[in-house]
Amino acid sequence: MTAASFALLATAAPAEMLDVEKDELTFGFIKLTDMAPLAVAYELGYFEDEGLFVTLEPQANWKVLLDRTIDGELDGAHMLAGQPLAATIGYGTEAHIVTPFSMDLNGNGITVSNEIWEEMKGNIEHDADGKPIHPISASAMAPIVERYKDEGKPFNMGMVFPVSTHNYELRYWLAAGGLHPGFYSADNTSGQIDADVLLSVTPPPQMPATLEAGTILGYCVGEPWNQQAVFKGIGVPVITDYQIWKNNPEKVFGLTKAFTEENPNTTLALTKALIRAAIWLDENDNANRPEAVEILSRSEYVGADYDVIAASMTGTFEFEKGDVRDIPDFNVFFRYNATYPYYSDAIWYLTQMRRWGQITEDKPDEWYAEVAQSVYLPETYLEAARLLVDEGLANEADFPWDSDGYKEATAAFIDGVEYDGRAPNAYLNKFEIGLKTGG
Amino acid sequence: MSAVTDTDLTREARRERLFTRINKADGYFQVLGLSWLTPALKLAAGDNARGNLSEIWRLLGVPILAILVFLAGWATLAPQVQTSLGAIPGPVQVYEQAVNLHKDAQREADKAAAFAERQEVRNAKLIAEGKEDRVKWREYTGAPTYYQQIWTSLQTVFFGFMIATVIAVPLGIACGLSPTINAAMNPIIQIFKPVSPLAWLPIVTMVVSAVYVTNDGMFSKSFLNSAITVTLCSLWPTLINTALGVSSIDKDLINVGKVLKLDTRTKITKLVLPSALPLIFTGLRLSLGVGWMVLIAAEMLAQNPGLGKFVWDEFQNGSSQSLAKIMVAVLTIGMIGYLLDRLMYALQTMFTFSAQR
């Protein structure tokens, strides 16, 4: 097809605006770079193209964001992947939350304070240039944790929410390095039962300040708060979640089930806008990222300095000061079907909830599949994608039309344990640390 | 000769009148916080230079000097404190950020204009296509500007303050008139008075979301949460002062009321209120001050889009400009607090005068 005829086609199929039921919407977000699809969809007018008039509102923390979504003050929000699942199964505030759109892959890191890093360094092998060899295992931290235990001091680390990706990633990393991150139980929701390392909740933007104050010795959080620690010289990122689990699913866009039922066209329209934003963010090998960083650095969005946000958004990541490494996939917004809501992603989060005792009893494999299907809405996603393809705004080849919702089994984890979303119980039994089926 | 004395006399009289007028204006100047204008005017009118100059120095020179000393101290000390967000900003950086905030507001205004234009075009197109039913006019939905945030804060504080007044004044009058009611209310007042807004807020939040279930009501929940928290904290000064004002009315007045057999309503409106007004206003003034102070904390947690949320968001941003922007907010909050106090003072003076007549 020639360029001219392609252009003709694009104009011949004018964007037929969906007849949206509700056009004035308020969406919540947390000041993290992975809220980018929302900011981009707003600033580039993708929401308006769909006839949606959106207000974007930063929220104080994940709990406030979830509660405000549930009671309708927010129509939808940038959510931790675990939030819709936990809310739906009634862990924490109970409500049926669904998601037609995954927002990104990867994007988190684990940072430790300078003192811990100095000690850890001695336990890490270095290459010929004197740089630490990656990925760094938590076992390098084990002697320090041991020493803290002997001295009777708690070894505290921060994560952002009990059902956050960060909690599970930090736990995964610690457990893979032989450190016990602690269990939850029905009557002890501290998550610190039997723990070597005590994890507690701190809202993302406060992570650097809390680390600086010495309340925690390290944390797992999304960007820009790891790079912020490097810039402020208060901590050193030791590993990114890309190295813990290659291309792990991260945030989702959550809406209440009631909202999607009352406003099916609005749901479709906003999914379309978000898909377009995601495409734009990854287009031409991240060519638009600098512009995205400029948008995000505005005080109404993430608001951190341009350089801090750019450090991770433009394909590099700075570990120890000066140790800048290329991680082109540090945050992925569209490629590798990042935005398609896979059931297998949902099930991975559920397995981690079971592994650490947030889900207090064994569940059959079917239960996992049912929960995933009631929360993740790939049909809505594909419907929105189809409309975009028909309007000439997206490429047919970019979407997994025939997927059954499960990704191929993968062993791309730091400990090499293979995950298959179809067999969650078998997966749980593979771990040395963590609750097992029947155990 | 007589003509000369005449003009002298008229000049003298005119001078007298001028001074009377200046002295009268002094009352207003004091209310406005411009009391230095009085000696300045007197000086201009040819009054004794020495006394007036020293007055002007005391009323205008000293405060200005103090502010200059403060600014100089700030400018020299601030850069010496290094935080992880860079040095504490001095007056210059804070001024720059104030300008930046203004520019942001202008940028938002431009964006709003562009939005209106796009809407215009879109709707015109829909009409041209014969789809009038799909034409919609919508408000621009950008981020709130600094000015809008100030406005939200003011609305919230006045709403909360209004509710507080409506509750506290009648209750205070009841307490003042009846020792029994006073005895009943006293322990409750004493217990709830010292409670911090941060303790009220979670309770208020839960109650509001349970009771105020509609989502397209007149007020947003975050607005109500902050406003009601303001109410709960700013209730007490008015209540206590009203009770005190009412209970300390001249006994003779009450006796006169008894002799005239006034009914309760007339007694309250003709006797109690006028003589208790000065103290009621003192209470209101304190209440508004407390309310404004509490509001910032409430907004931070309730996510009401006012100055409190601005401070919180900037703190979360953690950019190199954040501290300076927060200081702009601190100064704004202080100045508005001062203006609110002046406003209440002016009202108090106005009403107290009429009460004395």
C-alpha cells in the first residue's frame, strides 16, 4: 500500500466517537513515572479525541487512591496490579475492581542506604573494570542482616503497599537470596512473622526521605524514587525488577466493576485513549521519551526534576553514582504486549499473595483462574484495539488477537524458577521459602 | 484688620476640622493596619514635625526595618543548610518560584483557551454533520492553578467556619443564660477542645462517605471532609467566648428585662446579643484563625485541592524547586491568615461601635 492510499484510508475512516455515557471523568494517580500513559493521553488530547473530559488528580497514597475509587470520588485510577485482585477477593477494602488495561512492564528498583551498600560491596564479585557484576543477589546482604540480628537491631526495609508489586518483588529478591521476608496470617497482617528482614509500608514519594532519616535501610519502589536516591546521594539501587523477573507486569488501570457495567462505551473509549498513549510512549524506539519526561516533570504530574525522571525513562539506569548501565527495557509501555491484561499476570500476583500468607488457605488452580477472569478484561482491551486498528491509529500486528490470556511459561526470574500461570499450586511448591500447597 | 482676623479664624477652624477628620480616619486606618498614615497626614497638614516623625518611625520605620533584617538573616542563613533537595531557598529563589507559579497559571489559562477553541471546532463540526444532540459544552479540566487552590482553601475555611458559627453561637448563648446547660456542656467542651484536626479527619472521612453517598452532589467529599474538620476544631473559641460574654452581662440589664417582662426572644435580641457582641466577635476571630490553621493540615490528608494539598504535592514532588514553592505557600498562608484576622477585626470594630451606641 502506498503512503498516499494509506493516508486516504486513514481519512476515509474518520474517528467515529463512541457514544460515551459519562464524559466528565476524574482519574487518580500516584506520583510515579509509570502514570505516564495517563499524562500523555491527557496532554496529547487522546482523551478529548474520544470525547472524554478528564481531570487527573495526584493522590496521597495507595490506600487513599483505592478507597476513593471504590466510593466513586475517582472514576478510575493508576493502580498496583495487586490492588484490583486483593480488593476483589476481599483482602483489605473489599470491592469488585476490574482492569481492561495494563499500564506498563518493569520500572521498579531496590535501593539500599549508603552504609549498607558499603558493606554489601565486599560480598559482591566485581568485573575487570571494578564494577559489580549484576544481578546482585540478596545473599550479599545476608551477613549484614545476620549481624543486625545478633546485635538485636531490626533490619527494616520499605515497600509501598501490602499488595504492591514492590512488596512481592522485594520478598522475591530477599527469599531468592535466602532471607526470610516474613509471613502474613489471618490475625497478624504485619507481614513480619518469622521475618529476617522487616518490611513496612511507606508511600513512594516519601521513600528517599524515610531512608535518609534512617527509619528504613532500603526500599523497593517505582521510579523516579530510586534515581532520586542516587541524585541526592543517600542510597544506591542494587537491582531493578527487570533483573528479578524479566518483563514483569507492573501497574494496571483500575475501575470499579459497577462503573464498567454502567458505562461500557466510556470504558472502551478510555481504553482506546490509553492504548494510543502507550503506543506513543514506545514508538520509534522510545523516540518520544524525552518529551514524555518533560510532561512528567511538570509539578502537576510527577514533578521531580527532569534529569531524575530522564535517568530511567530514556533507557538507562544509574546504580552506584557514575555506574550508568543500559537497560532499554527498564520501563516498557507498549512493546511485548505490555498493555494486554494477561490472566497469567493476575495469577502470578495471586500466587505471591498465597506464598506469603495474605491468602490464608490453599485454593485450587481453578480458583486462581476464576479470580483472574473476573478482574482482568482482555475482551474489552481487544475491542478497543480493534476500533483503533479500524481507525488507522494502531497496527493490526501489535496485538495478541488469539491469546487465551496466558503467557508462555517462563523461567526468566533471578532464581530461575519456572512460572506457568496454568499451574499456580505446582509453582508455589517450587519455592524453598514461602507457604506451599497443603503445607 | 478685621478681615485678617476673619481669615485667620477660618483657617484655624479649617485646620481644626481637618485634624478632627484625620483623628476620625485614624480608627479606620487602625482597622486596616495602616495606623502610620495618621501621623503622616498630620505632618502633611503641618502639625508638629518632631512628634509625628517619631510616630511614623515607630509605626512604619521599625516594622520595615524588622522585615529587612529578617530577609537579610534568611538570605544569609538559608544557603548554609544543605538538604537532600539542595540548600534551603533564600528570598530570591522563593520570589522566583512565586513568579513561576504565576506563569504556570498563565500557561493553564492558555491551555484552557486552546481547549475552548477545540471544543468550538468540534461542536461546529457536529452541528455541520447534523448531530446536534451530541454537542456538549464542557469545562476545561486542567490542573488547578495556584490561584484556584487559594480560592478553594478560602471557600473551604469559610464554609467550615460558617457551620461552626451557626452551631457555636446559639449553643454559647444557651450556656451563658443557663448555668445548668453550662454545667452540662462544660466537660464535653473541655474534652473535645484540645483534639487535633488530624485525629478528627479519619472519623470525619468515614462518616462523610457513609452519610453523603451521592457522587454528583453540590460538594465533593474531600471538600466536606476538610470543611467539617475545620468546623470541629474552630467551634470552641466561639462557643466559650459567647458563653462568657452572655453570662457576664450587666445584672441591671437582666433585671430591667425582668421588670419589663420581656419574652426570651426579645431578651436575647435586645439585651443579650448587643452586650455580648464584643466577646462573641473575639471568639469568632479566634475561631477563624484556628480554622485557617487547621485547614492546611486537613487539606493535606483529605486531598481537597487547596493550599494544603499544594504543599503536600510539592513535598511529594521532591524536585529542586519544591522547597521554594512550599515557602511561597507558607508565606501565602501567613498573609491570608493575617488578612482574615484583619477582616474579623474590622467587623468586630464595626459591630462593637454600634453596640455601644
